[in-house]
Amino acid sequence: MAATDLERISNAEPEPRSLSLGGHVGFDSLPDQLVSKSVTQGFSFNILCVGETGIGKSTLMNTLFNTTFETEEASHHEDCVRLRPQTYDLQESNVHLKLTIVDAVGFGDQINKDDSYRPIVDYIDAQFENYLQEELKIRRSLFDYHDTRIHVCLYFITPTGHSLKSLDLVTMKKLDSKVNIIPIIAKADTISKSELHKFKIKIMGELVSNGVQIYQFPTDDEAVAEINAVMNAHLPFAVVGSTEEVKVGNKLVRARQYPWGVVQVENENHCDFVKLREMLIRVNMEDLREQTHSRHYELYRRCKLEEMGFQDSDGDSQPFSLQETYEAKRKEFLSELQRKEEEMRQMFVNKVKETELELKEKERELHEKFEHLKRIHQEEKRKVEEKRRELEEETNAFNCRKAAMEALQSQALHATSQQPLRKDKDKKKAGGWSSIYSVTIP
Ligand code: GTP
Ligand code: MG
């Protein structure tokens, strides 16, 4: 036998022996002590409502808790889905409930709905992260910590009577490992009884074929196993919400009044509102809280701690050392940092080289352009020079012609100014002015 096996056997705890008591001791009051402590501490319950704008989320919440929560109507023009939590202190008998209702405002209103689920997933994770951070604190105070983790997601399905929209399937698929989903058909008074029956079957079929895990009411506790099993078969609940009171017989009941009749919210022949209230509040509220902590939060915590380098030691291996993990993580982080730095440096060098090449290419192009322009300029200059020479020659020729003309003109003028003088002499010779004219003019 190996040494470790021997060690394990010797370390194994002995089975505790059963003894009977001689009389009443008092530890049978432990459950009562627990109840009393919990009641003093109060409870928190957080509901996430996901459904299209105006599907009846606020009305259903008001109907469920028989009060009026202050809510604003959402517009249909939100750019993206926004989570709006509101917390209320409620009291019933001596039990205090800190209720948070989180509305997914603007859900289904965007043209591109690809990422509609993301803000919802991020919100759920952020609440888990807050809780984990509190747990990891040296001085943690989980006792009075306001737990904001989502305990249930009421998914409001539009009563189309056809099938689930792809947005519904994608969103529920993304949420099912993070939160307890209870799908409900909203405004069930707008769909006929036979259509509703077929619609329910269709929805459940689609959820199963797409592998969407919805919350199943637990059947392991004998006290509620039967009712829960029956209710599981009724999912998704078809609900009607109303805060209006209508007189039916001699009783005032919450209902929706139509010209053809009255839909009573709490009448099980009219809708499944009572079933939802029973399952959500009166029977399974604690299981929803439990499941959130032991299943969904546990999954988140495990992934996060593994990411941080924590690991469980099995029986054979050395116990897990936080110091070693820290050192290993630090080394890993530093080498990652170095790698990133080197990568960035290389990227920078490459960028500089690329820019240099680009600049050189630009310079060469500019130089070519300059040379080209220079050649054009020289050609133009040469042409202008030629033109100038031609013009000069023309001007010279013109000037020569002009000078010749002027010379001719002056000669002609000179000649005409000489003619009267000669005529004068001739007249004198002829003896009178009239005889001159008659003689000289041909
Ligand atoms: P936003 O918060 O603006 O997204 O709306 P909402 O989902 O909270 O819906 P809200 O409860 O404000 O209801 C919108 C309208 O639907 C109101 O006129 C309600 O009276 C009506 N309504 C609510 N529940 C039901 C229902 O079960 N059946 C019918 N027919 N109408 C309902
Ligand atoms: Mg609302």
C-alpha cells in the first residue's frame, strides 16, 4: 500500500455515534432561532422584467404586489436597452422585504436588435461581481450587504399566437445560465382560449428545441413537490394585469372591463395570474433566492476565481497556496506586459518605417512633378522668347517701313511747298494773278 493511502486512512474521521437523549435539551428550537434571525434581518428579492415596451410589465408588478410602484412609461425611441433598477421596502405582517424591480427599458425597440441582450447580461454579471468583491474583502459584511443579484427574470412574451421571436430565443438563451427565467405570456386577454393552448405548446417546443433552460419549480421538497410538478406543466403562464377594480356580483375584484365582458385577474378560468403569484411569491421565493446563490452565482464565482488563478486542491496534491498563485499570476502578468510592450514597440517601428517610405514616395512624386512643371515652363519660355523675337523683327520691319514712309512723306511735302514759289516767279513773269492761274492749272 502506498504511503499516501496509509496517511489518508489514518486521517479519516471516525463515523459519529448515534446517542439518545435522556430528556429535553432545547436544540430543537434551532429552526425557530433561524426564522427569528431571518425575520429580524429582513429579506431581499430582485426581479428583472424583460419584455417589449408597453407589454404590461409595470401593470403586472403592481398587480402582483397589490400596490402602486412609481414607474415612468418608456418611449419607443431608446438608442439601446437600458436597465433601470428601483428598490422598495415592503412589509407584510412582521416580514420586511427589500424588493428591487429592474426594468429593461427600450427592449425590442431598436432596428438592430443583435446586441439587445448584452446590457441585460452585463447588468446581471455586475451584480454578481459586486457580491464577489464583498465576499473577497478582508472585512466583509455580508450580513447587512444589500444583495442586488437578480433572483428571477420574468420574460414577457408578446401574445402573437404564432411563435417566439428570434429576439426572445436569443435573449433567453444568453440569460439561462445566469438567472432563473420564468416565461410568461403577457396580455393574455388578447388571445383566444384555443389559440392560447396551442401557443403555449409551441413556445415550450421552441424553448426545448433551442436548448433554453427555463426555471423549473423544484419537486424535491415533499411539501410542495406535487403543486410544483403540476405548475411546471402549465408553463408559460398566461397572465393579465390590472389595478382597476370592477364590481362582479357584490364583490370588487381586480379586472379589465371590456364592452363584451370582464376579465378577472384572479379568476383561474380567465388567466394564470394566481398560478404565477403562488409560484413566484408564496411557494418558491426562497428557492429562487437559493438557486441564484448556489447555481448561478456559484458558476460566476468559479469562472472568475479560475480566471484569477485560484484552484481547488484535490486530496492527493499539495494544498493550494495563495502566495504561490499570486507569484505565478504576477509573473504571468509581467511577461504578458513585456510581450505587449515589445509588440507595441515593434508596431511603432513598423509604423515609422511605413511612414518614412510613404514620405519618400511622396517626395519622389513631388520631385517628378516639379521636373515636369519645369520642363513645361522652359518650353513655354522658349515659345515666348521666339514670339518676342518675331515681334521684334516685325517691329523693326515696321519701323523701317515707317521711316521710309516718313521720308517719302517729307519729300512729298517738300516738293509741294516748292511748287507755289515757282508759280510766283512764273506769275510775276506773266504780269498778273489771274493770268498765273489760267496758265498753271492744267
Ligand atoms: P413600459 O414600462 O413603458 O415599457 O411599459 P410596460 O411594459 O410597463 O407596460 P404598462 O404596464 O405600462 O402597460 C402598458 C399598457 O398596456 C397600459 O395601457 C396597460 O393598461 C395595458 N395593459 C397592461 N397589462 C395588460 C393586460 O394584461 N392586458 C391588456 N389588454 N392590456 C394590458
Ligand atoms: Mg413600465
